[in-house]
Amino acid sequence: MYRSTVTAADVPDIVTKVYNLNVKVVQELTSYDDHNFYVQDVSVVSDNTTHGYVLKILNSLDSQNPDIIELQTQIMLHMKNVGYPTPGVIPCKDGQLLKLMSLPARKNQNGTESTSNFIVRLFTFLPGLPLDHVKLTLNICFQIGWFAGRMDIVLKDFCLVDKPQVGKMKRKWNMSEIPNLRSKVHSVTSSEMKSVVIEVIEQFETQILTCQHMFSKGLIHGDFNECNIIVSENSHFPIEEQYSSPANSFTSMATKCQDEGKGYNISGIIDFGDTTYSLYIFEIAIAMTYVMLNQHNLSPTAAAGHVLAGYLSHITVSQIELQHLRLCICARLVQSIVMGYFTFSEDPSNRYILTHASRAWPLLNTLWQMSDSTLLQLLNVPNHLS
């Protein structure tokens, strides 16, 4: 797998050719696997958007599955149509939602530049800031869980449609793929870290993946991290709906969040590239993992507890699922560590890859020495739930 070598200078021609739009200003955005460009000041606007667009050039591996990418795009349209704050999808001038293009790729061993097929899509740009640009608060943590749970509820409607491709939606970042990390563990140079990583993978496989019948499943976003969450100061969050759900047993948390509710609110969710049909416990564990890695002196367990409280506003989590949260969080941390260091070894120029991997080990080491019951107590999970 590799990214295209398209530069900002190449983008205007691509946008004109595929979308018949004239681009005046382009800025490259950070990305893990793909190439993203922010397109501003377009002279021909087909949908009255005022915030510009994001051109997404998918990596070469995922571009080999256009049917799956088409399905991901339809999911985004479904979310947009029901009022969920996600980017709009701009069709190509031929009416298609994506375009497979031959674009510059990495150089061959002899130094000549090669080309490869990459899927290209254009999305409306969501105004606001990525969550990693602002201070994380308990209020935002609650909202993260709330939006994740709300999304999983809305996605249930999409699954009711006869779409057999849903079961084929798999990417390397899906947590069901964690056993495959064994082939990449060599990239972790610390012997202590490597030992824990191997233990986590083994326990995750035996206690979670081989016992999936014990856990509830559905279509999930699969990557609720701070880079995929957009916040704005002037956005509205449905306060009454947020705190009135009888499913939310964390009433003290909810009241505190309501008092703290001024400031930034979540205004959008982006990047459906890891959407898959999987365990709901993975959705919440992923969201909890990333707030626990926050760099704003916010207690990791307080942050994670508020995410869980928000999620429980929409989704019921069983006792057995709660008791396996610690293992799932540890597994996500392992995934971040191994994938981060392995991918960085292949592309040292992309330091964005280490965004989470470099911070994951201290948290993993702490959680792995902790019992499940201790973590649930720190998360403030009521006894009747845990």
C-alpha cells in the first residue's frame, strides 16, 4: 500500500477534469494513509457551499475495492440525509460518486516515476476545528460518546437495506484485524513493550474474537479520534435530548457536563474510511482510547467515563461488554503502537503516523497492570451495571 505522490500543484487540473470546478487555492491536509487537499475559492459552485471542499485521494490498496468505497460513500450520504453532521459528497461531472484515476505514485527502484490507480472523491468542507486543535473538556468527552452512540443507532437503519457488501467492509485498522499485527510486531524495538503487545493480542483473540457471539454487533464508524471530530464555538448541541435519556445512568456526570456546556461543541464527524460491521464495544473502546491519550491534563479515566456515559444515552451495553472494555482499550492501544511504528518505518517522512503511537505505551502499561473492576470503578460505572 502507498499514497499517491500528487502535489498541491497537481490538484487544480484533477478537480477541473473530474468535477469541472476551477480551483484557486489549495492546501494539503494531514492524513495517515491517503492524500487530502483543502480546495478553496472555487469559481463554479454547484451546491451553494461557502466553505470549500476536500479532495480525497485514496491509497493504492483501498483503491482496489471501488465497490466497498462506493458503499462507504453511500453511508455518508445516508448520515447526511438524516441530519447527522457529516460532509456532503460532490458527484463527478458524469454523476458518479467516485473516480478511479491513474495518478503519480512512488518512484520505481530505477528512479523513474510510476503511476497507479487511485480513487478520487470530493467532499464539502465542514467548518470548524479538529478536536485536537482545542482543549479537551469533560463536556466534549460526553458529546463524543453521545455522537458515537447516535451514529450507531442511525446506521442500524442503513443495515436494514439489502446490501451484502456490508459484511465485506474490512480495513487494517478494524479491530477484528488485530491478530494480523503479529507480522508487524518486529517494528516495536523495546523488548518490554513487545512482550506486553504480544500478551494483549493473544488475550484479545481468545477472549473477544473467538467469543463474538457474546457481544452485540452493528455497523460502526470505527475511528472516533480527535482528528475526525470537528468542533465549533457557535455550534448547537441538543442539551435536553443529551441528558434526558433514561438509558443514561451517569446522572452526576451529565449534570456536571450541562453546567460546563459553554464553549466548543461538536459540529461534525468526518472520515468513514474505517466503517465496518463489527462489535459495538469496539466503537466505544476506540472513542475512549483516544480521549485517554489527551494532552490537556484531563484525567484519562474521567475523560473515558464521560465518553461512556454519552454513549449509553443511545446504546445499551451489557455487563459482559463492560467487563471487557479494558481489554478492548488495550488492544486499540496495541494497534496504534504497532501500526504506527511499522508504517513510520516504511514512510519516515510522515510523522503524522506517530500522532498516537508515541503516547500510547505509558497508558497501555498502566491499564495492562490494572484489573477490569478497578477500571470500571475509576470510570464511575454504577455497580448495578458493572
